[in-house]
Amino acid sequence: MSKKISSVSKYLGSSQDWSLKFQIYGKFYLSYYTSFWNFYKLLDIILRKMLSKQLLILNYDINFFSKLIELSLSITYLNKFQLNLIEICHQLLNSFLTFNLIKFNLKFYLNKTIWFSKLLIEMYIDYLSLKFTPKKIFNVLTNLLKNQLGNINILYLNSGLRKIQLKGFKIQLKGRYELSKSTLAKKSFLKFGQVTSNSLNSLLFLSNKDIYSKLGKSTIKIWYFYL
């Protein structure tokens, strides 16, 4: 006789990620369930206290898997006191999970604001376009970025924090930004500092902003070279 096999439930226990749900089998089910919920309560209390004090966390998300608990924190800024507080909480939660042989993964996501360099430059272009011509904006941005060469920035990666330095930049203005008999678009291009990305550690960022004036549309592009 043929045997009917449910394709939905055959490998359910080994293939599905469990979020706030627990597999109801195994002789350690009761202690497994209790340990998870005790951990969840402890973590929730800690995070609520931190949120109520408005120390650094904007939001948080908790995901439970079979042998892993993943906590994602949305943060704004870290000072020394906040780093120490996070370290204490991290040690507390890790020590709680050691007995149950469960891994704990902590991730940080930085909440971006307008004060980041790329966003700030793009908004600054919008502001300048209300007062100056595209060519004048091009000159203002060039002088601004020349003064920023060598400045240090902090980059947030999946592997952790990384300190980077602005080594060079290229800036281009293309479009109709000057009176001319020709209907073709003009282009101005300048570069300063180290503008090669041959190194494996080098990083390249791009800003692209359109400017509308009486003469038509023009575009400013900026390439940032970090190392």
C-alpha cells in the first residue's frame, strides 16, 4: 500500500526558524521552554530600562532560533558610559545562556540622520541652489571638500566599526550651467588627493545631485575615496 506523506510537516522541525515558538518534543522541552522565557523576560526588562532612560537605543528586535538568540539594536550615538553599559548587559545575558549552550548574537544598526557627510553634502547643495548658480556651487563644494581631506570618519560594518580617512575626491559638473550658443552640455571636472582604489581596503562613495536653474538642468557628481 502506498503511504501518504505530508510535505508540509515532514521536515518542519529541521528547516523552519522558530520565532517566539518552541518545538514540542524532546525530554528537555520543559526546561528549554522555561529558560527561553526567563531569558526573554530578563532581556525585555533591561531594554525597557535603557529605553526609558533614553541612553542610546531607539528600537530593538529579538529573534529566537533553535540554538541562537539574535538581538538587533538601533542606536544613535555611543559614548564611553553607554559602551560600558552595553558590555555589562552583554556579559549578563551571555552568562545566563552559557548553561543552556545557546549562542547569543548582538548586532548594532546606526540610525542615520542628516548629519552624515553624504546626506549633509546633498542637502547643502539644495540650500546653495536657492542662492547661487551651478558653477558657483561647484566652486563652493570644491573648496569645502579640499578642507576635509585627511579627516577621520567611522564606518559601521557587519564585522564591526572601522575607522576610515578621506584620501581624495573627484567632483564633476555637467549640464547647461553657462550661457552659450552651443546647445551641447558642458562639463567641469576636478580631482584632489589620492583618487585610485587599487587597495583592497579602499572604499568609494558616490553623491549624485541634480540642479535646476534658468539655463536648464545640470548634475553634480562627487566621488569620495576613503582608506
